[in-house]
Amino acid sequence: MNNQLLVSTAFALAMSATAMAQTKWDLPAAYPAGNFHTENLVQFANDVDKATGGKLKITVHANASLFKANEIKRAVQGGQAQIGEVLLVNFENENPIYGADGIPFLATSYAESKRLSDAQRPFTDKLLAAQGMKLLYAVAWPPQGIYVKKEIASVADMRGLKWRAYSPATGKIAELIGAQPVTIQAAELSQALATGVVESYMSSGSTGYDTKTYESIKYFYDTQAWLPKNAVIVNRKAFDALDPATQAALTKAAADAEARGWKVSEEKNDWYKKALAEKGMKIMTPSPKLMADLKQVGAIMLTDWQKRAGPDGEAMVAAFMKSAPKTATAKK
């Protein structure tokens, strides 16, 4: 009997030690479970679980089910969530550096966007560190185009449209083109389209597909205006509380997720446009006039952004321009 008691006690102590050694994190995300960013997050969480032997368990909460998109950064900063995924451009009003990849036509391809991401990283790291957070990885969305209910040949054709604004930059575009900005996050977009609250917006093929925009809007102008990034950020105290081996495993899984995410984003870009076309959406090539008008909007926004971003912004854009391949024509 005594032996049985000793065995039971030892087992209980072992189980208790295992429970104490296991750390559980919540990861709020703003996009649907089927979105490629969210699928990448789940793979990242699984990789961390496997690499740490179950010591660090990360639960992904998709589709703004734990916190709304614009609440996630504050939740991570305040420790309500240990880790989270945010759209960096949403926080441009906090600091212009966060909005660098939302400037139209500054970086329009995956290669350019990756170079911009690399140039932006040191400045983003510095900002997040000052707020008690750390950037683990960032992945670009496919290039942004215009979803609109009618054919358009110039910016003048967009005046007065009810325009979804999901970031300061998209709100600024609305102002410059004479549209009516309406703030709508991704999780609310399907309903907003169905009820006519919005009738146009700029986003990727991914968002249009996820939200079934094709049920309400029939035109997508493939402007390839910019590639905003989702960033996975972690509370610094939560990260520092991990043992060195777990920190290393987390960092390695994050690097893998970043490489995988960029690859999948680029691979799915054409797939999304094809899928939208199969659902009845017309994928349109913008007219030269429309592109010229939009690039003028982009030039105004870049000048404005550089003024607000100051020396850090200048240094970041200079690093981005300097990283351009020698054969490429520098953007002005």
C-alpha cells in the first residue's frame, strides 16, 4: 500500500512539474482560418510546439475572435495576449514608420516589397522595443488593386464612392480621390458590402476571395499599388520569461514562417485572381490615365509621409533605394 502511495505521489509530482513547465500563449489574428496568413500562423504554432517538445503551446484565434484587428497590438503590448498578428499599416498614426509599406507605388513587386521590409525592419524593431514588444516575423499580402462596382477609367470616376478605409493610408487615398471613407475591418467587410455600406476598396486578391466580394462587386482593377505586411509581434516580458532553448526554437520557427509566408503569398497571387474570375469578377487592366492618376496620388502621399517620418523615414527610404539592383531603374 505504501509503495502504491509512493508511486501515485511521484506520478502526481511528475505531472505537476510537466504542467508547470508548459507555457500557453494566445495568438489573436484578424483574418479567417482559411486565409494563407492564418494557415501560416497555425503551421508556425505547430512548429513551435514540436521544436519545444510541447513546452510552449500557442493557440491561434482567427477572424478577430479574441480581439478586433485594431485592438491586437495594444493587447500584446499590455500582456492581455502574449503574441499577436497585426497589419503594420494600421498603426501609421502612432508612427509613420509603421505605414511605410502602405505608400502607393513605392514598392510594387514582391522583390521590391522584400527590400522595403528589410530596410524598414531596424526602425520597426526600435519602435516595438520602446513599447515593450519584439517583431518575430512579417509577411506581405499580394499586391493591392481596386474593387469597384462600375468600370473606371480615371480617378475622376471614383469621386463620391463609399470607400472602405482600413488604414490611415487608405483613408488618405479616399480623401485625395474624392471618395467617402468608411472604416471597415476585414472581419466586417462581407456584411458591409452586402448592405451597401461600402461599394469600393483597395486590397489584395486574397481579401476579395476571403470576403466573397464577387457577390457584391464585379470589377477588380489590378493596379499592384503596394504590398502591405502582416507582422507577428510578441510581448517582450513574455519572450524574456522563456528559457534560452525555447526562445531559440521560437525564433527559428518565426524565420521559417517568414520565408514560407512570402513564398506562399507570391504563389497564391495569380491563383486568387483566377479564382475571382471564376466567380464572375472581371479582372481589369487599369487604363494609362487611371495609373497616371493613382501614381500622382502615390507621389503626394510619399512626400507627405517623408515629412512626417523625419530623419528615420529619410534613412529608411535611402536604404531601400540603395538596395535596388544595379540594373533596375531607381524610382522617383
